Amino acid sequence: MKYYYSKSGELNLSDNDKEYSLKVSSIPPMQFVSADLWLAAGMLICGFLYWNFALVSEKGAGVTVFSVILCGFTWSYFKAKGIKQTRSSFIWLILTIASAIQFMIFDGYAIKCLNLLFTSACYIYWAAVSTGRCMDKKLSFFSLYDLINQVFMVPFANITCEYFGIKEGLSKNKHSKNAMYVLISTVIFLPLMVFVVGQLSMADAAFEQLLDQIMQAISLDSVLNYGLQFIIGIPVACYLFGLLYGDAAGRNTENINKEKILRFSEEIGFAPKLTVYTVMTIFNLIYVMFFASQTAYLFSAFSNILPDTFTYAEYARRGFFELCKVASVNTVLIALAHVFISKKGKEATPKILRLQTAVLSVMTAGLIVTALRKMYMYIHFYGLTELRVYTSWFMIMLLFAFVIIFLRQVKLFNASKIIIIGAIIGFMILSYGNVDGNIAKYNIENYENGNLETLDYSLLFRLSDGAVPYLYDLYYKTEDEETRVLLYNYIVYGNLYMGEGSQQEIPEEMYKKTFRDFNLQSQRADSLRGLLHSKGLGHEVKGEAHVK
């Protein structure tokens, strides 16, 4: 049945207004097959491993192992449900695994935190592509809505499915029932068993010794920690099962869809074109006047001229914050102009708006280039830091986005796809770029070449284990005894070093790391640390025994 509604919401029997089909939204019932029940049990394991391998560790190989296990469970589930992988889904699976492998290779907490979010987003989008729950078959503007739908709407709308899946699995499976009976009987008779074991240990010394060994291997703290991690892993299991089961069964996946987005976009396109053109023109004129009045200040960076009353640090920092503010305003302005301008159906973007957007994009790109040049001056005189690297990377990605926006105004193409792919490639380059190692390498080499007046050791000592090989190399090269003492103490003791005093004993727990914390850079740093400590600070340096 179809009804016609006026813009005021009242019933209208004429067909002057748009025609909409009324759909009664209903949540489909939960229907579980064997694969769903096994997935529910598997996600309980993954929920525990998420905390034990990924979050409570130093984000090393544990994250890689967890990601592989999770992808393995998901792959098996999709295969059991008859969901075949396509070329597009394979790409997202490979991207998920590739980003997870980074944890096993590189050290550096900041980039690992960002990469954990990136890996999670890739996995979630892989699930959406595999099950065909994306609004477009190719990357597009709707991919952002896909990610919002998959991260929030689908898993939380199906958050209770894990409970009912486990409940149905226990009621149907004979072995599960037996396991439950065993667990219940163990809990009921646990006090009696404790009493009997205590009496036997008092009666026989050999049994008491065996019991002590078992208790040392299974400490109470470990049991409590694992129990807590399993409990707080249950919400993670509910989230993951809700996502995968919802996508596979098509349950609560249409909370956000293409039709709703297009209809909403059409409904909010109320602003008259003349109003939008006026606002865009005013802003463009403001930026033109800004560039004209600030030419000497903004472009002095290209001539390596430092304005009066400015240090290089102040000059570059101020330029960056100017960039962020202006770029943010311009991005929001472009988005609002294209969203709220009055449009009908699939009407193309007006040429005047495209022209004004192109001008605004060019101005923003020019400001970004200027800011990058300022940052280059800053780095040239003061060296690299993590913040300067991440800032420069962000500006480059922002410049790339505005260049694509400009080209999109000249010629129609899928700009969103190119921006998304560019952002993915850019982040992978950053995460695999050994940021901390290259910072140490750049600063040390430029100090040795005379390009840097001083070497900021406090900055180098804040870097991760990726910088240790270069500090080890510098230790053998330098002839200054005070510098050698400083480097020795930091390389050997790291953050435990509290001053330039005599050598200390390395605590045993410093090297007690599990596979969860493992990464190749830390392993190499630990081997150099142990090698240097075994020789001692006063050992003779013969030749250039530096690390290649």
C-alpha cells in the first residue's frame, strides 16, 4: 500500500509531492545453524584473547597472533555459511593481516595504538565486503556510512545474539551438556576436594611436594587475572558475534542504507543556490585578502627567511596551527555547501559551486605547501621528532585530499575512492616506515655532518627500541667519554637509568617478556643491550664495531 504525504506531514491525496513506500520495519528472529553456534563459542575465546594478547601486553606479536586467530575463525564461519570470498574481500583480508604483522616487527607505542584502530577497521570492512553488506560494490562516499553502520549499528543491534547462541548450543549439544554437568559438579564438590587434598598433603611428604610444584605453576594471581580477562572479554565476544552473525544473516544491517542517505540528503538540501554562492564568494574573498596581506610572512619560508621576533620553532608551530584552523574551516564549508544547496533528484553539482570549491581547494593547498616548507626549515635546524614526523605526514595527506577535491571539480570521477586508497597507502607507509629508527638515524647523521649544531639526547632517549641500533653505533663512534657514559647507561638500562652514575645490575624482570610482547626491533635492541652490558662501560673500543 502506498500513501502520499505533504511536506508538513499531513495526508495528501494529490500526487504533487513525492511518493514513498511505507515499510514496516521488523527485526527478523534469531535462527541459528551449527556454524552460528560454533562461532558463538569461538568468539568467547577471541574475547579472552583480545584482552590477554592485545590490550594487556605491549602490543607486540600477541596482536598479530590474535588477528590471525580471529581471521581464521571468521574465514571458517563464512565458509561454513556458504559465503565465498571475492577479489575485493581478499584485498581487505590481506590488508588486515599486513597491518597486523606490523606489531611483530616494529616497536613504538603511539603508532601501534593507531595501527590497532586501523587493523580493526580493515577487519570490520572485510566482514562487510565478504557478506555483501556494503552500499556500493566499490569504494565511494558511502563507504564512510558503511563503516559507521558496521562499527556501531550492526554489532550493537545484535549484541544479545551471542547469549542466545550459547544458550541454544548448550541445549542442543550432548557434549556441551556433559561439560556443563562436569563444571557444576566440580564447583559443588570443590570444598570437599580441597579438604581431601589438604589431608593427603599432610599425610605424605612426596604428595605435599608435588602439590607445591603444581601451585607454583598455577598461581592464584594467574587464575584471577585469566578469570577477569575472560569476564571482560564477554562483551567483546558479544560485539564480534553480533557483527559477524548480523552480516551473515542480514539481521539489523539496514539501519543505514543508501536509500535513506539519499533521501535525507535530498530533504536537507533546502538552502537557495544564491545564498550558498554568496557565502562561498565571501570566504574566497577573505582568503584572497589574507594571502595578499600576509605574502611576506607566509612565503618567507621559501626563501629561508625567518621573520623578526620569531624563532624557527615558533614560526613552524604557528604555521601549522594556522593550517589546521583554515583547512578545518574550508573542509566544513565545502561539505556544508554541497550538502545544503538546493537540489532535485540526481541533479549535477552547479558549475558555479564547483568553481568556487576549486578556488577554495587551491588556496588551502597553497597554505599547506607553505606550512610544509616551514616545517622543513624547522627540521633542518632542529632535527626530527615523532611529533614533527606525524605532523608532516598529516599535512601531506591533507594536501593530497585537497588536490583530489580540486581535480574532482574539473572532471567527474570517484574522488572518494582515490582519497580512501591514498589514505590507506599513506598509513601503511607510516606504520612500516620505522619512524623512531629513522628519526635517530637522521639526527645522528646530520649532527656528524655538521648540519645540526647539537644532538638532543633527551629526545633520542624518548624513542622506542627502534632507535637503539643507531645509538649503539654512535656509542662506538664517539670519542667523548661523557657522551659514551650517557649512551651506555641509556642503551643498557633504558628508562631505569636515573643519572650518569656507575653501572648497575639489570633486573631479571627487565627481560622477562612473553611472546605477546615480542617484536623484532625490541629483540635486536635486547641483544645489543646484553652485549654491551657483558663488555662493561670500560671495555676497549677496537675499530668501528658498529652495527650494519
